Amino acid sequence: MERTFVMVKPDGVQRGLVGEIIARFERRGYKLVGLKLFTMPTALAETHYGEHRNKAFFKGLVDFITSGPVAAMVWEGKNVVAAAREMLGATDPQKALPGTIRGTYGIDIGRNVAHGSDSEASAVREIGIFFEEAELLSYNRAIDTWIYE
Ligand code: DAT
Ligand code: MG
């Protein structure tokens, strides 16, 4: 089964959206296999957003993402990497479709509420930098036969 990294950013935590965002993935049928609330150290933020190191918004992005607690999670299920990106909506909330997380809760690109890995390779990389192997749980859910055919 595929896994992806999803994170409620400091704006989402401050606005009380952690439960709402977790609920959307739960209701969809995805399985929560890792979860923690913590404030990201600058070095970890710079690693996580390393692909944007040379962009004009990089410093502001790192300052923002380290400004308060984030809720980091790993979700598991069929095609969950692409599904999570669709559920988040476009990076710029102004362009995100209504009903997506960013299209429901966001306005500015620098306050887009939540993160999701953009590919299977990114998911593996991001899960590896945010979670120890022992923090990722394997467990059965009786309900899975009602979610997967
Ligand atoms: P995503 O989070 O959808 O994967 P990304 O990886 O291109 O988007 O950018 C990472 C974050 O950086 C994004 O969630 C918000 C911020 N960001 C991206 N483009 C930006 C821009 N043009 N101005 C300000 N912040 C930006
Ligand atoms: Mg990205």
C-alpha cells in the first residue's frame, strides 16, 4: 500500500483545522499510520523545502513553517499520494477548487493550511525526514473490507 506525508501547517494548527483535515482523510477511507505535533527546527524546514532554496519566497516560507506547531502525519492507502494532492487543491488557494482543503480554508499562497507530498519519491523522502521507522504503525482495520473491494 502507498503512503504519503501530509502536514497541517502552523496556520492550520492556529486556526483549529487539525481535526477537520484529519477527518477528511479518515472519512475518505485512508489509514492513519503516523501522527505527531511538533515545531519544526529551521534545519529540518530547509531540508524539507530544499527544492525551493533558490526561490525568492524561501526565507519567508521557512520562517512561516517554523513559526509554530505543525501536525505531521502519514496516510496509507491505494493511490494516496495523488489523492491527497487532489484533496489539498492547488498550491495557491485562489486557484484551488471549492471543496478542496485549500479551496475551502485558504486565501493567500503563503497561508495555504496544509502540505502533501507531490510524488511517490517525495513521499518516501519526506516520511523519512519527519518520522522514525518505529513511529510508523502497521495495523489491520476490520472496516477495510468495506472500503476496498
Ligand atoms: P505545494 O505545497 O503545493 O507542493 P510548492 O512545493 O510549489 O507547492 O511550494 C511549497 C510552498 O511554498 C507552498 O505550499 C507555498 C509556498 N509557495 C509556493 N510558491 C510560492 C510563491 N510564488 N509565493 C509565496 N509562497 C509560495
Ligand atoms: Mg511541494
